[in-house]
Amino acid sequence: MSETEQSLPASDTAARQRRLELARKAFKEFYAQCFWSYREDAEITEEDIPWVLRELRHNGGHSGYRIAGEICR
């Protein structure tokens, strides 16, 4: 665990983990529709969340846009 993660309240760490898990799930679920130009086995990290959101919003249709909104909560 990094120094930053140790200094964050448990609720912030849980929220970050939730966002990361949702982004990973969305990457797998929407791979063929939104992420086909990326490696299918790509490791999604926190730094990747902005482009996952962008691709979901641009290419994921209504479902992708809805999931992007869920990740942003």
C-alpha cells in the first residue's frame, strides 16, 4: 500500500477500489464495442480510468454512458 493510500480515510480507499473494479468490469464487458484497439488482456489501473470513461461515453451507447456515470459516482 502506498503512502497516499495509507493517509486516506477508509471510505476514500473503498471508493477508489469500487471505481477501479467498475472500470475493469466495463473494459471486459464493452471490449468489442469500445476497446477493440487495445490489448484484450490489458491491466486497467487508476490512471486508465479517464480513457475508459471517454471510450464508454463515445462508443458505448446508452449502456456505456450509464456505466461511465456509475464509475464517476
